[in-house]
Amino acid sequence: MKSRVAFLCLALTMVLAWCTGAARPCTAEELPGQRSASVELTPVPDHTGDYYRTQTTLDGSLYLTADEAFFRQGKLRATGESAAPDPEKLNGGKSFANIEGWQPGDSFEWGVLFRQAGELKVDLSLTADDSVSRWMLTIGSEQHPLAVDSATAKLSVSTKITESQLGQQTIRLTCEHAQGKLSLQQVVLSGEAARDSAVLRQRWRPAAAHARFSSSQATGPIQLWVMELDAVPGEFGCYSPVTTPFGYYGASWEADGRVGTSFNFSLWSFQRGGQEPAIDRLSHLLAIGNPDAEFGGFSHEGTGVKVRGWQPLEGHQSQRQAFALRMEPGDPYSTYYSYYYLADEDRWQLFSIGNKYNGNRPPKSLWVGGFVEVPGPPNRQRTGIYPRTMRYRGWVENTSGEWFPLDQMSNGDIDRATKLTDTERGCTDDGRFKLTAGGWKLYTPAEQKRIANPNATPVAIAPYLEPRHLATLHSVPAEVKLLEVQQQAGVLRGSYTLQGELESSEVTAYWGTQEALTFADRWQHFRTLEQGAAGEHRFELPLTTSGEPVYVRLFLKSRAGQFWSPTTAIAQP
């Protein structure tokens, strides 16, 4: 039996599909309601300096579609294509025709600005494949139950907007029962209350919030920082690592405010679409604090290396998480040592060590920043109006071993044209910084370039900065060092030292006629050496070439993790 299709508010559907008196699709200029109106900045009442993005009706009606909608969860998707323009790329340059994938409990919502009281008529345009569905339409605090079956030709609700309801209101459509495929095209508002009304607009996902942190008290170059991050519990999670001179280090955060179980430690080598440089200019990992993790890479936004296959906080998730990073400038690489704090075990743990090529211009000082962002395309990640807030406190150590609190946060993410920002930043009452992405509002940023925090947490208060903990941040759990290697009588002979935690240790030698850094799959030869205790050891390897330099690097694996020798040795012929 062929499925019957219910057309609700047929006349309104025809307005979007065909222009009056013409058998052709609408152009953007002929779209009804506010859909061809420009986006304007409207002051938020009683909030000086705050604004909404709005599109005001051009004909006394508002058309609420997938383009202006946001949703919390479920399998909902914005589908199809619409002739409506996408002002300011709020949907990433796309415009959608339908909202599909409805399941019981799913809801879409729109922000509307009512400027006039009076009667309000709400018409829904919905198609359904031979099914029955029940809905709840919420306007502000008022609820209107709706029932739809395949015989329904029109679905309308009449209500009133009173003087007390003027201003921003949320219109939400919730699916309470559904069978078969449902597709919502639009919700149309008309009547006296819709005159001069406007739809609130916002980016499909939150615009990312970025900040740099610094200390007004610090003297001399910085060699180490410690940052504690604390996500405010909300409806959604976010990606909020710490930014560094080499890339990102940190975690995603769950909706309840707990840190995720895995980390991102990404060292960039070259940008997307760029040509790979000579191997000696590539970033490369030197160590991972886990024996089973992978020396991996990435190639989506750019190309570089990262740790994979390890969830260091599995079983250790908490509301707050401290990270640490130490830098040793070098030529041609700067070496970065990353750590994380296990609060339930009261100890720091090595995460990874990496070399970043610096073009023979090593950074003079280590800096730290952070960002809050939400990934996802506009057809399924439509949570731009829901705030995500991260709180920070931190400290830095200079090369003389002196510690200072981070007491400054940069301003930023300011639009050049409007001089406004989608992000909110400031200080909390307990001395932390806060950084928010998402929400309806745009903000007028502070005039100063840096936001001062006079109540920044003193160093002495942080339990993980006790002397016994600081010693861990200036060390590694295990190490292999290649002392020398020579070509002698058709073989390679060399020596190395082992130190640290060497339980279940194994040393592997890699060698060849070309440098391969710590990319194991690029080396021509490898061989497992004898296991040994701490101290100096000698080794001998077959020489498969003559008259050429041979490159040699050693790799240590133990229960404490995986560690490459810091440098490659060259055995001359």
C-alpha cells in the first residue's frame, strides 16, 4: 500500500515552494517573512553593551525554519536545500529546507523577539509518511499540545502575547510520539503580535573562544607552566585544551563538567595542503608515559604527530584537571615535556615528550593559552545558543626556579566590523578566570587588552606544586641515551646508558643510511638488544653498507612508558 502523505498548512508550504502567480521556485528576494532581511544588531534590554543578532519581518510574519533553529540532542538533522540566503555565514554558507530524524523527546527551538502585544497565530508545515504523531508547542511558558495524523490538512494554534511577554521568547517544538518518517518544513508566526517581530540569529555552533594567560609578576624567561581547568556543568560538553607554542595539549569535557578520559598532544609540522619538508624539520614524539600507546599522527587541519591509543584518565575523571608543560629550548628543536596530575593518587604522570622544529630560532620563553570550541557541521551540530564555560587558574616557573601566579587574561575574538565579540570572559569570585563560548548574546569587550585578576591563586595554595611534585615535573621516569656509535671492521659498535624505572624493559636499535628521527616505520633496520639494568651497556649491529654514514637511534620500552634516545647518532665510514 502506498504511503499517504499529510500536508499541514498546505498554503504556507506552497509559499515556500512556489512564488505567487508563477510556476517557478522562489528567489531569495521573494522569500516571505524575515528570510531575505539583513541581520541587524539589536540592544539587549537592561544589558548595556550587549546585543542580539536579529532578522526583522518584512511583511508582518516570521518563518521559523531549520536555518534559524537549534536543538539539544537526538538524531535530528537539517536536510535539503533552501533558496534563502545565509547571512554572515551563520550556517556555514548553507541553507536547509527541512528538519528530519524526529524521535520522541527531540525538540527544536527558535529565539523570537516580540515588540508588540496582541493575537498570535502559529501554523505548522509538516509532512509525515502514513503516521500519527503528537507534539508539544511551547511559547515562552505556555504549552499547546498538538496531534497529527495522515488526514490532517492544517495545523494551527492561536494564542496571545501580553505586555509582560514582550522581548525575547523561546518557541520550542517537541516530538512526544512519532511513527514513520516526519519532516518539518517551517513554523509560521502571524497576527498582530508578529508585526515588527524578529527572529534571533546565531551561529550554528558556538564561535570558538580563545585567550592567552600571563603573569604581571613574572621575571625572566618562563620554562614551565601548570594550568588547572574546571568546566562549568551544563547541557553540553566541549573541546577545551591548552594552547602551546607547538599546538594543543589537553582534553574534551563532558556536559556534567568532568574531564574526558583521553588527551590531545598535537605537534604540528606543516599546514594543510603544504608540502612535507625535509625529515629533519618534522616535529616528532620522543616519549609516551604508557607502554601500550601509539606514536601516531594527524593530517586533517594540518600534518603532525600525536599520541594515540591511550586514555590516561580512564577511572580518574574529575571536575578539575591540572596539566603541566615544560620547555627546553634547543637548536634546531625545542623539546616539550607534558604531564598531568592524578588527584586521586596525588602524583604527576608523564604524558608525552616531543620535539618541535624551530628553524634555529628557539623561543625565548614558554607561553600558555586556551580555547573553548565545539566541532561539527551545521546540519547536525546546532547548539550555538547553549553556553560552554571553562574556568582556569595557573602558575609559571622561570628559568631561575621562581614561581608566579597567572593573573592576566587577554581580550580577543573581536569582530573588526562590529567591534563586538561572541565570547564572554572575566574572573570568578574565587580567583579563577572564565571563558565562555555560545549563547544568544554578543558582547562589548573591555577596553584594556588584558583582563587583570587581582585575586589570582597564590602558588602556596596549590597542593600539586609542593617540592616533591615539582621534582617530578623536572624529570622523566626512564631514559635511554646513546653515547657513541662507530663503524669498525664491518660492524656497528656503540654504547648507551639506561636509567629510571626499567621494570620489564626492552631496548631496540634502529639504523639505516638515512635519518628517520622517531618514525619507526621509516628506519631501514631494527634489532632488539639485550635487556639490561640501569647503567652503561654496549651493543654490536651488522653493517649492511660501506662508505656511507649510518644513522642510529635507540628505543626503550618499559612499564614506565616508551622512550626514544633524545638524538640520532651518526657513525661515519
